[in-house]
Amino acid sequence: MCCSSPKEGQETTASTEKKPLLTSLLNVSFYEPEWSPTQKAKLDSNLTVAIKNFESDPSEGNYIWYGRRDRGHRFISIRKFDGAIADFEKAVDLMKGKLIENEPDGQPNKLNIPLSNTQFNVWYHLGLAYYLKGDFMKAENAYKQCILVSNNNDLLIATADWLYMTLRRENKIKEAEELLNSISESLVIIENDSYYQRLMLYKGKQKVDELLNPDPQSEDYDLALATQGYGVANWYLYSGDTARANEIFTKIVGGKHFSSFGFIAAEAELVRMK
């Protein structure tokens, strides 16, 4: 959702002539995607617009958009969690006492309605960085702050999903169940449907197979596999079926969407399991 740069799910296999973009937590090299002519033209067009906007109005917002855009988020994508935490903790200090500030989307949703805000993005990604490091107490604190600035259903669902998983890792089962009970089964969601389905799975309202087997012909298959699959693997993990969880985590990291949070989290789980 608010957490991806343009079409990061379309990574391809690497050429030996290329320099790796990053090395995964499992010591696997990943490379810059090879864009199609249409994708390349769109990205170049977006960059041209960002440059013109910045040159005509060098405001903070246009400067960030020209930079494209969040260094802390990028640190998470390249598995440098400590760098992400340092940036987001600094951002927490800088935004103290400020009103909630809407933030434009890098990839507009189907209704072209921006949903994110700066405070949400800072707390959400800070919580994620701590979660990926296995520091669940600090992740919980960040997500509880994030809930306070989740001012629409989509943000609430995204935060509640990661907070639930964090609480389960801390064995705070009662608190996790109370959080689930607060999530309505009839919420209108614009873009965070995968997170909503994961919560419904935990509530017993969604079937495992429906989440674990997204349409292979879908353009977003690898993203759906990583996002929904990670929730399913966790469901098995919470149920004590470590072998099945391991199998699904392994399937996720065999996909192409190495920049998705579900993919990175699956890597972290496999490292912990070792």
C-alpha cells in the first residue's frame, strides 16, 4: 500500500553483468528491475514532472517527491533496519506537536483518493523496522501510536494487522483477541484488502486456501502471495504448525516481489527459525 515504490513487484532475474541492488537476509542477491519501454516512459515522465514542480516551487513536499522519497522506507527495502529506525525515530522527534499532514501517494489507488498521512507513515514504518528486527516491544509501542493517527479504515486495518501479529509474538493473546474483536467484518476498504483478509483469517472468517492461492494470472500475483501468504504462515505458526509455516515462508521468498514487506518479513522468520 503506502509502502511501495513504482511497480517494485516486477523485478526480474539478474544478469551477471549487473551489480546487485541488495543482499537479502538469506544472503541472496537481488537486482534492479528491467523495465519495459512503457514502464520506463512512465517513470521518466513522472520524474520530469517532479523536477519541474521542484524548480517552480522548491518546497519541502516537492523536494521529497523529487527525491522519491522516503529514506527510512528505502532502508527497510534494502534490509538496513537500524538505518530505518534511526531515520524514523528522528522523524518522530521532528513531527511532535504537529497536526496530521496528508501525504500524496506514489501509486494512486483505484479511486485516486490519497489515504496516507505523514504521521501514519512514520509510526507504521518505525513499527515495521522494529518488528523485522524482532524487537516486538518497541514495535508494539510504535503501532499503538500509529493507531492514534490512522484516520481512515485503510490505515486502521494496516496498523491493526501488524499490531495483532506483534502482540501474538509477545504472547499477549488476550490483548490480540480484543484488538481483533474491535475490527468490524463490514468495513469498506479501498486499497488494503490483503491486510483486511489477514485479519478476517485470524478471526476465523476467511479460509486459508483463499489467501494462500491468489490468481496466478493476476498482475499482482507475487505481491499477493507475499502479503497474504505471510499472514497464512503466521496463522500456522500461532497454531503450532512450524513445519507448515516454514514451508510457506520458503514459498514466499521464492517469489519475485523482494521489496514487499511480506517477503522481507518471511526472510526474517526463516533466519529466526534457523
